Amino acid sequence: MRVIFLGPPGAGKGTQAARLAAWGKVPRVSTGDMLREAIAAGTDLGRQVGPLMEKGSLVPDELLIGIIQERLLGKDCRNGYILDGFPRTLRQAQGFETMVGGDLTEEMLVFDVEVPRSELLRRLSGRRWCPTCQSTYHVDNKPPRADMLCDREGAQLIQREDDKEVAVARRLAEYDERTAPLIDYYRGRSRFFRVNGYRPPDAVFQELTRIAEGRA
């Protein structure tokens, strides 16, 4: 099983990608997680992308293509993978197709997760994060037991720079400009499905598994 998740920031792609990866027994390949780990570790990659992510800007195409290419060479990706956060631009999609081959691209499942803009803003701006254990919370959907303190570590929760209102607006605008065109690109090249993400996560996941099993 090879899957690509499309959809704007805040659509719930990461949650569903993780669940689908566990269900299908394949790795979830998240560019966002890999980049944040590089920033936290202070690697050369982290120093390159840190300022971009703080501003909510997209990472250069060539850099992400190289990261993905190296990751997919791992033995755990031989039987499939779930791509979360890649590709985000037409150039990334074309580079990925060159990497894996056109025949494999045609076999891929592509899920476009749709959520109203107002809900995206609420979801993103309400996110909070523990800098110690990396746990995530939400002021409405998943609040901590104590006021803005991590349940596990007791550390003060913070709001990532790319989840602040100005950065969120920029991320959504960049999605509209650079990522939304991928919908037309993949509609004619892969097994493409639009999925309503403005529902309980379990309902979304049930639809994804039905499609993956060929029952949709």
C-alpha cells in the first residue's frame, strides 16, 4: 500500500496517516516530523529549514525531494508507505514521479482531505506543544489537565511559531497557491479520492480503510 495525503494544514492528515500506517503495517513518512527532529537536533538540515518553518514558509523543493528519496530507500518502505506532507508542490510531485516511476504512481492512493477554512483556522491556532516530550494538545479538542502544562512532564506548553495566526494565514495562502494544483495533477494519474475531513476522526478513518480495501 502506497498512499499520498493531500489537503491544507489542519485537515487532520497527520492523524489519519498515522492510523492508516498502523492499520496497513507500513511506515508513515512525515516530512514535518523529520524536519522538526532535525531542527531540535541542531543538524545542518535543521539550521537550513528552521528559519523557514518559523515563518510558516515552504521548504525548497530540491531539499524535500532529496530527504524523501533517502528515506524511501529504507528497508521498511519496500512494501509500502504513507506519505504525509509530501509532495506539496507540482515540482515535488514531478520529481517524486521520476523517482518512483510512472507505473508506481498510477497504483498510488491519493486522498484529498477537505475541511472548511474557518475550521482549519480554529484547529491550527489552538494547537499547543510540549517542548520536553513533544506531546501535542489543543485548547478546545485536547486540553491538558492543568492549565497549559503538559500532563506527562509538567512543562509549560508552547504555541509553535507556524501555528500562530499570522503564520497560519500564510501557510493556508501558500497551500492555495502551490499545493492545491496537485489535485488536478493526481486526479488523472492515480487512484484519487476526495475525503470529507470535517467529521469525527473515526468516521474519516473508516472511509479511508474502505477505500484502501477496495470497498468504496
